[in-house]
Amino acid sequence: MRQFTYGLLLASVCYGSTAWADCRNTQDFGTWLNNFKQEAIGTGLNPEVVNSALNGLTLDQSVIQRDRSQEVFAQTFLEFAGKKVSSYRLSNGHKQIQANAKLFQRIEQEYGVPAPMLTALWALETDLGAVTGDFPTLRSLATLAYDCRRPERFRPELIHALWLIQKGDQTPATMRGAWAGELGQLQFLPSGYNQQGVDFDGDGHRDLIRSKADALASAANLLRHHGWQAGQPWLVEVKVPREMDWSKARLDNRLPLAEWSALGVTEADGDPLRPNGQAALLLPMGRNGPAFLAFPNFDAIRQWNESTVYATTAAYLATRFAGAKPLYAGHAPVQKLSIPQVRQLQSKLAARGLPVGKIDGIIGEDTRKAVRLVQQELGLPADGYPDQVLLSKL
């Protein structure tokens, strides 16, 4: 496949600091689609494949509405994990690990990713293959590629989807999945499917929708592509002291476990840390909430999904499948800022010249970095998690 360009950029008009929520398209969908077909053909795709797949597509306004109202990512870690790490998922996940033991063994031998990690992602993405979605993938991707919010992200995905058709992995009719274009039992975007998908059941096709073997092995292949190291940990729950230098607790600060032990960090049960390897101290809800040591493999999980709340939940669920006990909620209740309050906080941080990413009410890593800097400036515990005290001082 030849590399394609991001030409034929979509004309749009945006207003205000939350531009993506207010932007509007200035070109009709039919004209855009005709232009896109020519761009797709220019990448080496067969014109017959392109026209057969895209002719007659219409805009799906419900997809645009869903894309602009993703408040699920504004949940705290305990809220999200409390819903996702359920007794139902734990029980069914253990059953699947046992029922597919030989398959998981083959996958780990080939790609180095163990059954608990793959099962956690399988459970979170589709309830172990039970709920894969029923949106027509091409229509969803064309809608998002046309819309003014994130066209540069979804135009390549639509191209990759067409390549999956040309290669014989799927047909337009069989490509049905989540509203944002994810496909199959592990919810791959077409780019990941096209580039890291594998035929693990040996039938000559990479079918991540119907083939459990293909889907799980492709997930392992993608994690390995993201840097997963065989035989290494990914996340370990710990306890932190009441006071320490909280500015050290950030994902870009990986230290030897002996240093964390010297700072008062212990195993979850209070035993001393076993000084083996390096890890970052992850406090998804600040110094009073749950605490984890995140090892290099956690970076691969974050590349699977850039949301720290999702990645931490997936990694924690994997530890439960591997035998870990339920987590400790932390030293004290953590007060959550509302979405409007987080937007207000982000606006105030941006006004100070601090990069916060999008002003969207979601506490992402950029916002956490900015919060940590201003906490240090104001003499507050610099754990990177905003609260009402910080908002009041700003």
C-alpha cells in the first residue's frame, strides 16, 4: 500500500475555545464524498472497490452527536472501574481463560502477551465478544472524516477500511461495529486492523469480527507493536504514605522501586516493595485515592487507549484476572469536580499560558501536568489532581 496524504482538507468554520463543539462544515457531504473517492483511488485502491463501497453513503447525524458528547471519559477512575470491573466480567473472564487455555498459550508464546491482559481488553471492549456494535462502519467513518471536529484522524481510517475490503478481509456488508468505526471483538480501528491484524486460525483471512483466534492474536500483536515486554509486570497496586513529595507521582517519572520504597510506598498489604525494576507512581485520583506502580508495559496499554482512566481500568482488571485482590479506595474520599468546573479550571490554566489540551471538562494528562505546575506555584500538594481548593485559589 502506498502512503496517502491528507490532501483535500475539509473546509470548516470554528468558534471559541471549545471549537470542536461549535465548528460547522461549509461543504456539502455529497461533494466531499466525490472528492474523497478520487483521493482514495490515488492511494492505489481499485476504483471499482472505492465506488462500490462508497456510492450511496449518507451522513449519520447520530454519529456526530455521539462524537461530541463523550462524557464517559469525564468519570473518575473509581466511577469507571466500579462499573467495568464487575463480578459478571470477572466470572466470565475467568471462564474464558480456562475454556481457551490452549489458544491463550499459543498467543503468549508467539507475542508475549498473557491471557489476563488480553481478556481484560476483550471484556472491556465487547463483553468478551458479546457486544461488537451494529453501526455500518463505512458510513460512520465517512461521517467522522467529513465532520469538522476530527477529519484528519478519520480520513486515514476510511482509507484503511477500503483496503480491508480490497484485501478480502471484510466486505462493506460485514463491516458493522461501534459508532466510531471500531470493528470486531477487540474493537480495532481499521488502521490497526490493516497493519497489525493477523490470521491466527489459518483460514486465509484476518477476520477480527467472527474469529476469536484472529481477534485475540491481533490484540497481542498490537500490544507488542506498542512495546509490550514478555514476562514483565504492567501494574501493581500499592499504598502511599500520608505525606511525600507528590510531584514525583507522574507517568513520565519512572524510578527504581527501591526509591519508591524509601519514600514510604509499600505493597498493597503494607509489606515492603520487592526492589525489582523501575516504575512510575500512578495516582489516578490524586494522593487520597487508589495508588499503583505503572511499569513500562503500562505504556503499551495507554497506546491502546490514550485515556488514563480507561488504561488504568484495563490494567487493573488484568491484575484481577491474574489473581490480585480488590483495590484499596485510598486514604480519604476524593471530591470530584463537575465537567463545567473542570472546563472552568482548564480555561484558567490556559489563561496562565499552561497547555491543557482541549478545554473539554476531561482531566487528561495535559491537564494533569498543568495542574501539577500550578499546585507547586500555589504551595499545594502537587499530585496533579484538581480539587475545589485549587479551583477556588485560581
